[in-house]
Amino acid sequence: MARRGVQSDAEDRALACVVAELYEKSRGQEFGLTREGFAQILQDVRKKYLPERASQAETLTLYSSLHVEELALARACAAGEERAWQAFLTRYREKLYEIASYIAKESSSARELADSIYADLYGVRERGGERLSKLASYMGRGSLEGWLRTVIAQEYINSYRRRRRLVSLDEEAEQGAQFVAAVPPPVRTVDPRLTAATDEALAGLSPEDRFVLASYYLDSRTLAQIARILGVHESTISRKLDKLAAWLRKRILAGLGRRGMSRRQAKEALEVDVRDLEINVRTVLQGTADPPFFDKKAEGPLAKG
Amino acid sequence: MAELPRSIIERLRGTEKPTGHLDPDLISAFVEDSLHPADRNRVLGHLAYCSHCREISALCLAEIPVAAPRPTASAWYAWPVLRWGVVAACLLAAAALSLRHRSSRPLELARSEPSALELPRSAASPVPVPEASSSVTAKPAAPLSPGHASALPAPTVAKAPKANSGDEDEAVTAATGGPTGSSTELNEVVPGRAKEVRQEHAQLPQESERASLATAKMSSSAEAFATAAMHGPRWTLSSDGTLERSFDAGTTWETVSLPSPARFHVLSAYGMFIWLGGSSGALYHSTDAGEHWTRVEAVANGQALTEDVIGMEFTDDDHGVLTTATNQKWATEDCGQSWQKK
């Protein structure tokens, strides 16, 4: 017990040393941030990202990875320090509008977006007499600029979605839009064995592999975009997609085989989608009707689709 | 590009099940590639199922500038004509020497041991802080495998930067061949793909290997320099963990930027090959003197390497042992494709 106590004291001293070094590195003093305040910020970060019983090494690894200077600046701004806010404006004000312009594309939306974020960062709202600044939620894991970019992107997506829901029907009716009753989609039955085999195969994917597939096939991202996100070459993503497609096919066919399908049945089930076989009966009937007497030479193949 | 059957795409969509969303800190850190491998995997695990967070990541990514191609050096060795002229001259000289030597005595192969760098931690500080190093030791290089230029002069590595000590950086030497360009690209981030990349990018032609055998005994400084130029740059790590290389035996140095925020503590290089280790398990490998890099994720028994790499000893490009800040040893025998913890 005594030995454990000694070890714990040594660890605490080492931790305090590191915190002191990080405080110096953060230049928090210039922004009116005390060492105790800085230590409390680090505690908050630790509490957010590490479990209660995280080891000293994990704590120190987390602390060393933080952008402490930007963290100190952001938190000092959130606390209302004027010097910090001036420094923030000098470094990030123009950047804020540039980022908003890039994301929103259109200048008036960009300005509106940037102004809204600016207000949230400054903290125009109060709760219990305390200013609510979004900068208080910055934790220093990534750069402050990257964090601002993410916040702006989030706000843009949220406001875009809100606007879509709030379209005025009166306006649309005036513009001549006619609203028809929604036609319920036809019920399509997919073989449950195929669903089960596919889900089983997808569950076997690693997070990165699934991310690549989802980005490419669901989000329609380009190879270059996916490659940039993962920090690899575009050709790597291309090869990965080919390999994953082949691997999934193989796993699903094996799964279908285990579920009682023959090889041919399994291949047909996988490759043929009933939606691709939809035939417009009216069009087909019209296409197969005898052409007018004077137009017999215009006969052609059956129309499909 | 292989097409995926619609049924699979539909199930991919149908199985999206986000549980909450990532906070902006994690998304920005992920996009900037500044997360520990374990955290990065967790974030990827969320992104794999959440289109909302993927959309935000993509929007953020657009703003991050791609690492610009490195400006070409203005020194003479940056001119392709002169560079290949030197190589051609060396090949001719090598051919002439080998003809002469065949009639006299067998060539002696200069054998050297790979360099290694150990960063001893100070006893008072168990913390994995790069500044805690007190000295650097370099071991002589181990015998090289036949596939490499076995006549290389002893390549050594060193460099644990000591941020607060003010110690001078020690120059590191290595091997052959000037790169064809000075831009640095990150090639792959796939565990265990280092060997495949080496096969794609290793550019030591057999002729230059024979040339290096023949020229090992050259005595003139110009010829020695040509040999050194053929055998790769010298490397060093500055006090803030920045990687630098020199193609002119240390006369001038240029910074090698990797698109990684990791701080590097240790490197091991010989020939065209270099391994680089740093904070939070950052591990990079190049087979063409730093022109292209592969990020290697060391995983042993399902556990990823997340600690600072402070020591590194590679006997050749395949066999090496890493030492972490907590004195763990991670060994590979296949150029980083698989790892064992010792």
C-alpha cells in the first residue's frame, strides 16, 4: 500500500510537471488564463475522452496531442477575456468568412452563415448570468481552424435541412406547382436469404472498408475525395473497392449456399434485382400492336421499360 | 471499377445506424489525421454508419490544402540530365572496373550493419515526452541482404531530438540513389502494405547494385560522393522532430514534409529505405529516399501501437524492432506487414 502511495505521488508529480510545461507552451498567461484554470481545462478534456480509470500514460498521451495554444485561446475567449478575443479576431475573423464562402458557395448565404457562427462563438446568449460561447466546447483535439470549419459545416447542413422542411406550400402553389397524391411504392419482395447473407457479409467488414463503400456507393464521393479523407493514394481506393466488391460477392454467395441455394440460384439472386426487371405493360402492349397499314416497315424491337 | 449489385447497396443503406453524432473536435482531428490510431478507428467505426458525419467530414476536407509538391532543389543534382549523367558515368566506370577486376582478384563486398537509434529515457521521467532523451547511440549496420546494395558504406541513423537541451542534431547517413523528384507523397495507409509499396517503388536497378560493388573502393572524393549520391541521402531529425535530408553529404539540407502532424523521434535508414517513428505510434516507411511514404499501422494481437516510438533498430528493411516510451518492444520480420510484441 505504501509502495502504491509512493508510485501514485510520483505519477502525480510527473503529471503536474507535464501540465506545467503545457501551460507554458499554451501561453495562457497572455490571455489571462491561470495555471489552475488551464489544469481544469485539461481535466475536462480528459473526462470527455478517456474512461475514469485511464492510465497515466494514456492521460499524458492525450494531453501531449492537444493543440494547447489554441485551446487556451478559445477558452479564454469563452471566459470573456478581451485580449483573447482580439487575438482570435485577428487570426480567425477573415478565415471564418472564407470557410463559410467555400461551404455555402453563395455569398449572401455565406455571410449569413458566418455571422450566425460568429455570434455563437462570441456568446450573445446567457444562461444564469454566464455567457454561452460555443468556443467553450472546443477541446483541442484538432486545430481551432479545423474545428471552426466543422462547426460551420454542421451549421450549414442543419440550416439547409431546416429550410427544406419549411418550404411554403402557398408559394409553391402560386408558382404553378401541382401536388399529387403520393403513389405508394410497389411492394417488392427480396429473398430473405439474400438479405441475411448480405447483412452477414457487411457485418464482416472493417470500419475503414465499410466507410469506403458507404462513401462511394451511398454518398457518391469521388475516389479522390475518399483518398484524401483517408490519407492514401487514389489508386489505393480504386483497388480497395474492386477487392471489396469481389470479397462481398464471394461471401454472399457462400452465405446463400449455406442457406440452401444452389450456385446458379445464388448468382441469380445476387445479380438480378427485381426492380431492374420492371416492364411497363402498357408500353409493351402498344409496342407489339400491329403498325398501321401504311407503316409496316417501321416495325422494330419490343420497347422495354 | 467493379460494380456492386444493387441488393448490396440497398443493404448498406439499410444497415446505417448512427448512434448520436461525432463532436466537431473529433471530426476535425480525424480529417487532419491527428488522432491516435485507436481513436481514429473508433471515429471510422462511427463514420462507416453515419451519413451525416460523413457529409460533414467531406465538407471540412475540401478546405484542407493538399500537401503541395516540394519545390525542386536548385542544386545541380536536381537537374535530371546531370543526375542521370552522373549515374551513367558511374555505370561506365563500374563496368570498366569490373572487367579489370575480373582478371585480378574477386571483389570484396563491404558489409555493414544497419544503424539503430536508441533513445534512452531519463530515469526521473517515465513520461513519454520526446524531450526526455539524454543521448543517442548508433550501432554499426548489420549485414545487408543480397537484394540490396551490399557494398554500401555503413549507413547509420540517429536522432532523437532533445527539444530543451540545445544539443546539436547529429547527421545521419545513408545510401544510394538520388530521387527523381523532390515532392513527397503519402502513398498508402494500409496495415502491412509496406512491402507491396516497396515492390512498386524500389528503384535500385541491378546495374547500379553492381556499380556500387565496383565503386566501393573508389578513393577520390568526387567518386565517393557519386557513390553516396547513388546510395541515397543523409537524414536527420531536428530538435522539433522535423525530418531533413541531404543529398550532398551534409552540405545542404532540405526539410521533408510529411502530411502528418506527428512529431518524429527516431529514424532508421539505409540505402533508399527509411523508417520513421514518432508520437502516438506514428510509423512511416519510404523505399525511395523519402519521395513517397507509407504510413504503417503496427498491430499485434489485435492491439494497435499507440505509444510514442522512441527507439528503432532495423537490421534490414524487413527485420526491425521498435521501442516505445513504456519500453515495449514491437518486432517485425516482414517489413511491417505483421508485428509481434515482446
